[in-house]
Amino acid sequence: MKTAADEPVAEDGSQVSAESILSAISLRTVLQGFREYFARLQLIATLRGRYAREKLLNEPSALRIGIATFLYGTAMSFVMYTPIIYKFGLHLGKDLYLLQFAYTQAVLILVVHLSIKLFRGRGLLRDTAIVYLIWIGIISPLILAADYPLFYYAKVDDFLNFQFTDEAVKNIPVWIFYWVTGTSIAVMVAAFMCPFRWLADLHHIGRRRVIAALIIVGFPVLALHNSFVVPYTSKGIQALADILGLV
């Protein structure tokens, strides 16, 4: 049964309009697609590191599944964040939210893929995209739910270049910092168990080589990108979202 989470990609694999993609980010989409999404989450929780080898390897529709999972995870995250938007009166529409997440994901995919290729990974860019589209689609709502206490005290309307003011930091209870640190560690453990192994399987290299590629190349490049590129791209994406809102 086809759900709204699958609407952004046509059956023949062709791209569809931006309006149909944005329409997928809604409460209706979240409600209609939850059963399929939760089933995928259960499958990943069951297979964990074996998911790529048993379900994604040589699967023609894997990219479509990745895109649908990413869009659904983005939709769920936006719906979950809506109360914070209203609480602080933030100017954060779903078009800007989607652009920020899509840009972040595109950069992540490219950097991770090039890093692994430098360490003799044999997979395609499509393989790296599949892994991280599925992983971000699954993990982003969980991270948002875990970090909800932080966002309740400190508003964020730019998920690319967000910085908490000194006043906001003073209002955040100390226990929240410990909680966020603990959840970050949990996410890294989950990444070690799942997407790192998926990348290793799809690129036909060892997991240690994947981790080495990320530590030596990937993470430093991402850190430089976040420091020197993101401040400019954040403004550009904001301008693009404003233009799309007028069209």
C-alpha cells in the first residue's frame, strides 16, 4: 500500500514538483505513514548491523526507500517541533526546515562518500546516500524528542548555524546539559552498531576502515565546513526559502 511518505518519488523514479515534496511534510503525512515507518524502525532494531547486508544490498528500490524514509523523518521532526515554533514565535516554515535538512544531508553524504573512497571503498554514491537517508530519517525524530527539553529553553530557528546566546544558556537547567551529552553518546553507539556497518557492507570494506576514514578525513572536513561555509550557506538557504514562499 502506497503511503504519503512515498509520494515525492514517482513510480518510474522521476522527480516530481517541489509542491508535492512540501505537501509531504504535514501532520496528515505523519499519521498516514506511521505504520510503515514504525515497521521499518522495528526491522532496523531487529537486524541492526545486518540491515544493509540482508535488506539493502542489491535492492533496486533501496534509494526510493531511503528518500521516503528521509522525507517522513523530516515531516515527523517538523510536526514535533511545531509547538516550539509557536512558543517562541519563530519564523521557521516547512520549506526552510526541509531545505536546511536536505542541504545538511547532501553535504554529509558527499563528505562521507569521498572519505570512504579515499580509503578504498568500492561502493557508489548511491550506496552512501541510501545509508544516510535511511539513518537520518530514523534517527532525527528520536534526537529531536531527546533534545526537546533543550529546545524548550533555548529557541532554534536555524538548524544549520544555530548558536545559543549567553542569556539562553543561563536559563537552561544543568541537568539538560548532562542529558544532551548522554543522548549524544547513545547516538554515537547506535551509529557504530548500524550505519557504520551498513557503509562497510555496501562499500565492501571493513568497519574499522570506515571509522578511520570518518575520523581522519570526514569529521575534520565537516568541522571546517561548519566553521567557514555554513554561515554563508545558512543565509543563502534563508533567502531561497523566502523566494519559494513568494512564488
